[in-house]
Amino acid sequence: MLTACTSNEAAPTPAQTKAADTSGGGNAAPGTKVTIGFSAPAADHGWIAAITNNAKAQAATFSDVEFKSVEAGADAAAQRAALSTLIGQKPTVIVLLPHDGKELNSFGLEAMAAGIPVVNLDRAFPDARAYRTQIMGDNYGMGVAAADYIIAQMKAKGVASPVIGEIAGMDELELTQTRSKGFSDTLAAAGFKVANRRAARFTVDSGQQEASQLLQALPRIDALWNHDDDQGVGVLAAINQASRKEFIMVGGAGSKQAIETIQADNTVLKATVTYSPSMASSAISLARLIGQKKGLADLVELQVPKEIVLASETITKENASSYIQLGF
């Protein structure tokens, strides 16, 4: 069985957390004690592991934050039950990455009604009343960034009608559907389309399995977008096993292993588009400010914003050295 090199126990790099600089006072100075309840799915791949590791590490940088983590369980129902217990403990703020945003929306409504602000992370709640603040990556933008890179490469090579493959993540998640829409919309604007699309499970084994089937279905490929760098370990294994190297591949999320592979420039993987788990560190910092009834120091407004969407950036061999510190 293949495994990714992204360890569930790997400590975040200094760049993935932001320690409070208390020398200048203001928001960074210790204030009212804040208890942050936290829940995220169990780490079945490196990105999810980094979410929890980053959240814990960021909370530890604040002397005025108590961090209480609850088990998320195997599915949305189990996470819902654990979070209901957490409400009874009355934390100041709750930060969670839900198994499924739609299924956990009712929990967000319950917590907010109980006077506990919710910072929702990554998987969106459909109801704006279910969260105080929502911070997430730009899923549509990931698809746009991946397509933009492929379009530019195809035009540079003079490929007028490229054969393009796509290996998505979990299709039942809205974030996966949104990523694919960003990808297909941007390709369509350039007169391109996806020739074959497979959905994996954000895991190495599923990436290898789906990539093998896609490669069998397409005897020739010009470009491939894989949504997730963890499952990309399996995708690259399938590509090597099939001895295929006639195309370029773009990854997704920005794992350290993917960035190092791009730097080495000895595989088909030439770029990855970011969706950084450092957003969990930011979520903890936002929760602390909300709990202390403060806003962001560099903004005029007195409160933390309702929505924060992080841009998806494209990592290539040329700029990989700048992004390696953020690799998970």
C-alpha cells in the first residue's frame, strides 16, 4: 500500500502559524481568556492532519487561549453528536471543519442561537446565520488557476485541441463540484474541454486507482489536473507504472512533497494550485479576536469580517522556493 510522506504528526513550520508579537500591544497583547472549542474530521490524509496540527499550534502561541478539541467521529452525524456535547461545555467560540457543511448547518444554527460564535472552516455552511465568520480557500479559484496554467502551456506548445484529464476529489462534497466548475468554465472560455474525469477520495490509494483507469481510457493526454496533492502521490505512481510522460500535470493544495517534486522537475508534475491548511491557524486567531470582541488591527471596522476567502496561487519551479515553507 502506498502512503503519502505528509505525516499526521508533522509539526507545522513557523510560516504556518503566526506567533503573537506582544511587544507593540494592541490585539497581540494578552487579553480576556478565550476558550476555543475545535473539531475536524480524523486525519485520513495529510491536508486534514495539517488542519488540526496548525490549529493546535496556533492556539499554543496565545497565553490567553484555552484549546478544547472534540472528536469528529466517522461521519457528519457523529461529529454533530460530539459538537452538541461541546455546546454544553460553553466555550467562548467554536472553530470547526465539518465533515459536510450542509449536514452540519443545523449545528451552526444551534450554537449561534446559544450565544456561541462559530468560525466555520473550509466546508461552507449554506445558511449565513449558522456562522459568525467563515474562512475558506477559493475552490472555484483553484479550478480557474489550474485551467489558466494548462491553457498557457498548451498555447505555448501550439496544441490547438488538447486532450485534458481531471482527477477530482470526493464528488459528494460541494467543494469538489465547485473546483471542477471553475476548471471547466475556464477551459471552455479558451475553447478547451475535459476529455475524461474521475473522482477519487483524497487518498493515495484512490488516486492511484482512478489515475490508472483514466490513463487506460486516454491513450494520449496533453494535460491533467489532480485536485489534491495527497491523492497525487498515488496519481504519480499510476503514471510511472504506466510509463506515461507525454503530458503535463497540475496538482492541488500545495503539499511539501508536491512542491519538492516540482522543484526537482523530473516528473510530469509541473505546478500545483494552493489551498493551504494554514487557514486553520488563521481561524484560531480570528476566533480569539471574536471572543475578545476585537476586529482586525489593519482594518477600520471594529469587528472581524463575516467571510474570508483565500486566493488560490499557482506554484511552479520558478517560485517554488517562496512557497516551500507553507507546504504541509
